[in-house]
Amino acid sequence: MKKVYLLLLLILSAGIITGCKSRPDACVTGTGFYFDTFCTFTVYGTENQSIIEDMKSECSRFEKIFSATDTSSELYRLNHGEINEVSKELYECIEKALTLCEYTEGHYDISIRPVSRMWSFTQYDQRVPDRESVAKALEKVDYSDVLLEKTDDGKYRVDMADDMALDLGSVAKGYIADSLAGLLEQKGISSAIISLGGNIKCLGAKPAAKENEAATPFKVAVKSPFSDGSGNGDETSVYADIVYITDMSVVTSGIYERGFEKDGIFYHHLLDAKTGYPMENDLASVTIIADSSFNADLLSTVCFLIDYEKTVGLKNDGIIGDFEAEFIYKDGTVKRTEGFEEHIHK
């Protein structure tokens, strides 16, 4: 269940956030391709370019943990039965995701990898598996068979059947974004933007443009699911909202960035683990605002699968901490939690 690549647009990549050159205070920027997506980093209050290199090094390290296709990565080796002792990072991602598998009654299930790897949504390889193959693969999908253990000697174990495999596309980038923000805080940085293919993490607030002015919230654009992405026409045809956030994350999951039509049927990448096929509902996108990018990443997929009312219940239950959500439906209807409205400046 991979996230859509660029649902949220920042000016440093598409024009919403002021670039460093127009600011009197120092900043450093960098880009890279990690986790199968284009990533951008902007760090304010420093001219030390090595900070960007440190972030890139961390991204490379995390790829060796979370990549589902790199044969030397932890996740790949776990999925192929080569290891059951894992890093704290991989363990924590699996542990948190499992807390929400039951809440969705199995519609969200990180053990869906035997099914999800049968699909392909890339431009040059659009593949729909046959129903017989999907049904057979679904026999290997059951989050309750994933067993976690923290040993007395401080090790982390994940045990599951040999034919099971995990898909962490719905959580890994959020976890990584929070970790990168933590790295910056350790270096004394209080303001930065981390964009991991549409998973937006804003550390602190946007520095003032002039001396003696106060910092302001960052502006993040939520792309309209009905935009062709060309940027033609007025802003409202391209963006569903402009949200203002400080020290928070914004993540969107939607059907329009990774999908294709075949034989008159539209297929998107947000799979229902109960059926092995794209979730059938009236939603076009779900956007989550939360303090934790880890939570926002996970919830943007989970909430798409459970729809608005159960999302409100999840929020009220406090199972995963506080968050705000926006649901945009295929007919243009919009539903938002009350707190989400507060982040939109009219």
C-alpha cells in the first residue's frame, strides 16, 4: 500500500513555500531519490551543507532496513525467512501498524505483501492479477499470525510463517521523516521541511523573512484529486486546500496518482486486504494532519479504508494519538474534522 508520490506540493518543488534565495537568513537544501520516490530537504538557520549529506546518509541507511526489493535489506530478508531478529526501527514500524490492523477488521493488513507484489501500477508495467491467483495469495494474509517479541537481552524478534510477507509502504516513510527531524533537532536545528515523495514533515515554523518579525506557520498545498496537475487555470483547480502547520506533518493517500484503467475498469493502488483488489468506496483522497509523520502516514491509508465515521471514532478513541482528517469524495463532497478546518486560512 504505497503512498501517492506527490499529492502535497511545496513551493520549493512547485511554488508554495518561499525559496531560500529570497530570505535573509541562511538555509541549505538538497534532493535525492530514495524509497522509490523523489525527496527534498530544506534546513533553515544554517549554511552547513554537511547536514544535508547526513540526511541523505540516513535515507540510504533506512533503505537498507525498509526496502522490499533490495535483497540485502532487513525487510526483504525477513519476508524471505532469512532472519527473524530485526532492528528497533523495523520492529517499531511493524508494531504500530499492527495496532490498526484489527481496528479496520482486516481491511488494512500489513501482511498483504503476497498480494500487493502481484499488482503493478507503474506507467510501463500495469498489471492486474487474475482472481484465482489473488484468492490463493490471500490465504497467506493474516496480521494476527505476525508475532512480536522483545527479548530480555534487548533484541527484537518478528516471527511469521515462511509463506507470509509484510508490506510497509503505508508506514515506513512517515517513520523515516520523524527520524530525520529528530536527527536535525540533535544538531540544534529548529526549522526545516522534509518531503519524502509527498509525505511532508515540517520541523518548527517558517523563519521570518525580515529581522524583528515573528516566524509563521509553513504553508502546504493539498493537491486536488480532480486536477490534471498541469498548473493551468486558477489555484483552486490545482489545490484542494492550503493548510498552515507548525511542527506537524501532512500526508495524503488518493486514487489518482497511482492507478490505471484496463478493460473499462479503473484500478488504484490502495488495496483492500479482504479482497486483494482496490478498495471500493466513493473516496478520491484522504489527507491527515498530525504531530507525528509516522501516524499521519499510517492513518492516511487506514482512514481511506475505513471512511469518515470510523475515522472520527478512531480519533475519539485516542488509539494512535490526536490527528485531523479531510475526506474528498469522487462527487466533490468534502468532509473534515473540526480541527482540520482550523488549519485552513480563508
